[in-house]
Amino acid sequence: MSLTINSAKNIAKVLTEALPYIQKFTGKTVVVKYGGNAMVDEALKHSFARDIVLMKLVGMNPIVVHGGGPQIGTVLEQLNIESKFVDGLRVTDSQTMDVVEMVLGGLVNKEIVNLLNKNQGKAVGVTGKDGNLITAKKLKLRRKGAKLTDEIVDIGHVGEVVSINTEVLEVMKGSDFIPVIAPIGTDETGASYNINADSVAGEIAAVLGAEKLILLTNIEGVKDKKDRVLTGLSVKQVAKLIADKTLQGGMLPKVQCAIEAVKGGVNSAHIIDGRVEHAVLLEIFTDQGVGTLITRDGLKQKKTVVKKSAKAKPAKKKRKS
């Protein structure tokens, strides 16, 4: 059955709109933090995999960093190990760390690798321990105590990135393989640490001088106080949104990660709606995108505002960088 005229025109429009972006980003590195609904819903999982494989096929260098908090929680519950959190961070004793390594480095990582391979990609799964990819240190969590003085809370094997060894990633960059990274690192003694996946993705993007850092979330993007999605933001504009409490709660760490990546040399950071099928391709290869774009200086034109809607249509101005 042949295409109708309207269908043919729509497909041609999509392809011609994507062409300049494909030309611009060929050979560029894009680090994608994979998480949220996109890791659970079957249709979203396969659309994500096809997006990443297509990026590789057109000459880009995608790197996937994944989380797995819900999966860790499920396995801990099955093992009758209680999950405890302090300021949103999982308290990770030695027993819990064993489970974290098993789930992130085994179950979740290999599921993503298999997903990409089933969609005609060539994925290789690693943790931050492989090739000394991620050197970490224990995270010191500070919080106000009873006397309003800072206290350091011990949350176990929760870490932060000290350095990234890019040797493994550079080897894969020149090949057909797609790296899939579990956010587990080690310190100089060999102790393992569970690290926030957003932070790992941001650090890897900065060290590699990536073209883009893309964070998949379960919301539409950064919003103003009128619940409208903002895009084309500069680092200064985002800082103002944080200062006036427009940005707070669960979005704040992701935005701060995006800012640090851009300051560290990443050309642009994107916080996108992972509930949209093919969100990654739409963000990279279309004029409007499906989330919030953050760059060092923002866009030259006035920032784009998208009103909240189940089928939100972005403004027609180009907002790419």
C-alpha cells in the first residue's frame, strides 16, 4: 500500500527538518541519562532503544548512563531488607551495596544492553568499576542538627565522582559499540559506592566535552510559576529561577547537574519528557524539541514558553543549539 499524499508530505517534512541536525551532530558525543517511565513502559523502552541505535547509525556517539532506584527497592523488599532514605538518598550499608551492585551492574544494565541489541544496536554494558572508569569518594551529607549546626550524616556506601577515566569510552567511540554505564564507582581502597546517575552522566559529559547532555524525566521540563515549560534558558536565567524558589524539590538536582555540565564545557543540556515516545530523537532532530534546553548564554531570541497541555505544542521559533 502506497503512502497518501498527506502522509508522504509529513514524512518528507520530518526528514528534511532532521537533515541539518544530522549533519551538524555527526561525530559528536551525546550523553543520555536513562530513567523514569522510559525504563518501565514497554513502548517507551523500545522507542528509546531505537532512538539511541539511530543516533549511532547516523554517525553520532551516544553514551547511556542509567539509574535503577525502583528496581533496587523491589529487590530489597523481596529480600526483606528495609529501604531507608535521608534527604532523598538511599542509606546504603554493605548488605544493601551488594544488592545495588547486583541490580544496577547486572539486572538493569544487561536488560538495557539486551534492549539495544534487539533493536539492531551493538551495546556493551559496564559499571564504573570496569577499567577504573569512575573513581569515587564517600559522600558527606551535611544537614542542620538540633543546635542548628551542620552535622555530617553517615549514609554508608553513597558516593560522589572524583574523576572519570575516559580510556574505555574513547576506545568504544571509534567503534560500532554503544556504552551503557551503571553508576557504581570505587575509591583508592577498592570500596564500592552507589552514585547518583544524573551526576555521573553530567561528569562524563563534561570530561568528554560532549555536544549534549540529555536527562530523561517524568515531567515536561523546567516550568515557571505559571506552570509553563521554559526552554532556551541561559545558566544565569536558571540561577534566577533557583534563587526565587521557582525551581525546587526533585527538579532542583537535575537542573543543578545540567548547569554544572554546561559550565564544565558541554555545549547544551536538555531536560526532557521521557514519557513521550522517541523523546530523544524529537529533542535532537526537530526545531521544537520536547523539553527544556539550557546553554551557557541561552538563545539570542526571547526564551520560548510552552503552555502546559497534555498535547503541548512548542512555540514555532527555532530553539536549537
